[in-house]
Amino acid sequence: MMRMLAPWRPSTSLSTLHNEMDNLFARLLGDEERWWTLPWGTGEMGLMPVVESFVRGEELVVRADLPGIDPKHVELAVEGDRLTIKGERKVVDEGKRGERFHREVSYGRFERTLVLPGGVDAESVKATYHDGVLEVTMKLPKGMTAKKVPITVH
């Protein structure tokens, strides 16, 4: 009889500690800040893709990793100071290839909402999708451009 492959987990006590730390941070920062969960984790908040944001010139750039997701199944909305990315990773029918041995990929609907700096012009928002990465760009509000600060060494 063939056995199913499963990831090795050295200890469930570490997992319990991880959950307790997540809950502590959620109480301190609020549930919206639970972005530190594993990529595409399936916790209380459902599926959540990992994101990064940075300033490039006069633009704010937000990137979301969406590997294996058809961009036709992704919605993007800016409402006030919030950017919301919604979508779905659909299960691919593999036909009659036999039993599944192992799966770490999560399927289903996802939603991720990020707080934007005040004054972002929703009309300037543009989105592109390339190699599984959604890139959203928008003009920075006046006065939000990066400024270099010199460091004085004593």
C-alpha cells in the first residue's frame, strides 16, 4: 500500500507558541495587522497573499504575489484610504493522474486590504500583472516624497 507524503513537523508545541504570539500581536495591533502569517496562510482571516510596498520616484508601489492566479479572477479597488485586492485561486482539474500525495498550495477566495497614505489620488492608480505578481502604482500625495536625512556620528 502506498503512503501519503506529508511535511515533517518537529513539534506541535512550536506551532502552539506561534499561534499564541499571533494572537498577542492581533490583540495589540488589531486583526488587520495579521500580515505576518505565512504566505497564503489559511487562518481565521482566510487566504492572504503576501505584499510589499515602497516608494519609487514620485509613486507609491504595492506588489502582491499571486502565483498561479489568472488576473481575470482578481479585483482591485481603492476606496478612501484603502486598497483592496480580491480574487480566487481555482483548483486545477488534473484529470485522472491518480491520488494526490501532498499539497501546500491553498485554493479558494482571498482578500487583502491595505491602508494607503492620506491624499492618494484614486484616479492615478494603475495596475499591471506579470509573472504572477500584481503591481499597483499611484501618485504619492504632495509632501510624501522621500527625503534623505543625514546621520551625524558622534
